[in-house]
Amino acid sequence: MTDLGSGFRPDRSRPEPIYRQVAAHLKQRIAEGPHAAGAALPPELELAAALGVSRPTLRHALELLKADGVVESVPGSGTFVSRGAGQAANGRRPDRPRTGNLALIGPEMRDTFLMHIVTGAEAVAARHGYNLILANAGNQIPVEQKYLHDLWAGRRADGFMLMPADAVDLHDGLRELCAEAAPIVFLDRYFAACSLPYVVSDNRQCGYLAAQHLIRLGHTRIGFVTRPNLYVSSVAQRLEGYRRALEEAEIAAEPGWVFQGLLPFMREIEALKRTTPDLSTFDNRAIQGFLARPDRPTALIACNDLIALEVFEACRALGLRIPEDLALVGCDDDAVAALVTPPLTTVRQDAYAIGVRAAEVLIGLLNGKPVERGHVLPVELIVRASCGASHVTSRRGDPLAAAASA
């Protein structure tokens, strides 16, 4: 199997890390070549030399392939091709009859952002002759695992579009499906340690555009409000973009400007109920506490528009005016963003396009086509009155256009 390293050259000009390039190359070579299940990979030193990378880089790549069920390690023996690895690498399962169904599993089907994704995915699925099964996991890992298991083991779906529940890493249910070579495409967020394809908005640019606009309006005390879920890729990347904008403007961010004191999601709520009987006003009271501080920021970025609405309510309770006392920017461009008073400046995601692209990627996997791992769609700053600027829409992803209009 020394041919696994042939044809690969690390490309350091690409944004994708070298270890991910290595993982994608090995995955494709295993899929294309006559590599039987159980076949041993070359020793790490030999394979790293053939690929032209360091041994730590190779090990990082192999960890991705293990998580995806392509290879497996046997202590003291080496690394081997897993059962069904060829199918895992390209999404084809010739031994599995087609059902004609695709499944889309999300954390909250009442969310308008997710429903726009569903609409886009359904349009593509119908065009290719597939039915779309929807499942609401309620952002609970056990429920998500059950849906994945029942739909796959019960042969009710050919593949999955999954907006995973908040989690630091893959849960056992996802690992099992990876080992079974189930075609899966992540929506909106993904796991860095897993090589499954994903379709997301440019979340780094989302946080960057929001902060950049507020900086250009003259703010130097800019806060960021989210739930305690910075391990979720979309949230972490929005925060990363926010921090990058501050750094470029040479603004030293205070640690207290990032507020994560909102209600956590389902797993932690039961414990909170024992000490906080009324959770319905938890977020409002938490934001009021944050904004009542004498050193509060003069401008705030809400990680999403629903959190921005909570900020509106908290400001009303405190007698703070938006934007006179607090400039506010959201993320998503939810339907309510233009309807609140004053209308909310926000960064628009194209949820419909996410659904379209995810369905196209999944169907490509099912048809045995090679697909890129990462699909990052552009975002757009929508300037309205809540930030203190005129209501002008910027060009897509262009902070300078927004600044000129302000």
C-alpha cells in the first residue's frame, strides 16, 4: 500500500490545514484503490515520508480518518483499513438498497432559519426524486442519536443532513454511523476533528462585519453576547471574527465584554430548575445584570437575532434607548429583524442556499461523486437603525460598503 502516498504534494497556499489535505488524499486513495478491509497501512514513518509531511501531521490526519470510520488502529499492530472504508470515502453503499428518502435532522424545527434550510433542501431533493424526512431533535443528543439510529438501522433514509445538537465532540451515535459509512452532511456547524462534509455560512465574516461596522461608527467598547456554547463551531467563529476586527483596529478587548451568562440548552436546564424556579425570564434578567454595570459596552453584538430580541427587552426594562444608549447588531436576519423598533442591523445568512447546497452535496455522495469537505457561503451586512446608522444594505461581505453608507 505504498501507493497511498503517491500523487500528493502539500499545498501551503491553501487555507485548509495540511493534515486535512493529507486526510482527504488518503481517504480518496483508499476509496479508489484495491485496499481490502483489514489491509495494513504502511508504517507511519514510511507513509509520512511518501506524503512529504511530518509524522505528527500524519497522525493528526489519521485521527480524522478514524473518526470517519475509514481506518482503525490496533495497539501494537498498526493502522488498518476499516470494514466498508471504500464506501465511507465516497458515500456509495452498493450493498444497501435505496429508500428514496433523505433525512434532515435539526435542533428546533420551529426556528425560521432552519425552516428556510428545509425549503432549500426539499427543492433539490424533489428535483432528484427524493422525499425529505424531517426530525426535530430539540438540541438533545439522546434524541438526535435515536433519530440517526432508527432512520439508518431501519433503512428508512439513504443519508442525512444534520444540524448537530450542541456538543464538544462527536457522540457515539455519530461515530457508529461514520463506521457504517452512512452519508452525512453537517449543516450550520461541524466538528473540526471529523472529516465529514459541511455546509455553513461564513461565520468568521459574520462576527467581523458586525464588529467592523460598529468600529467605523466610532465605538471602542463593543460587547458580544451568546450562550455558554463557544465549543459550537458557528459561535466560536463569530467570536473569532469579532476579535479579529478589534485587533485590526488596535482595540484591546476587555474580558468582561464577552457575556455568556444566558440560559444554556437542554442538558443543563434540569440542574438550573432546582435553584431557579422561573426560567422564562432567566435571559432577560441576565442581560439586565450585564447592561446595568457601570462599565458596560456602548455597543453590542448578539450572536443571533433571537438573542438580540432579548437585548431589546432588557434595555426597555432598564430604560436604555437603542441606539442612543446602546448600539445593537444581530446575526441571521431573522424575519423579525426588520419589524422591531428600531429595526435591527444584522448580518444576513442565506439559509435557503445552505439547504440547497447541503442537499446537492448529499446527493453527490450518494451518487459516488467526490465532494469537497467544506462549503462556506457568503454573508451580508444589513444596516438598519439599531446601530445608529442609516438603513442601507451593504454589498455582500464588504465592510467598506457598509461604512461608506454609514
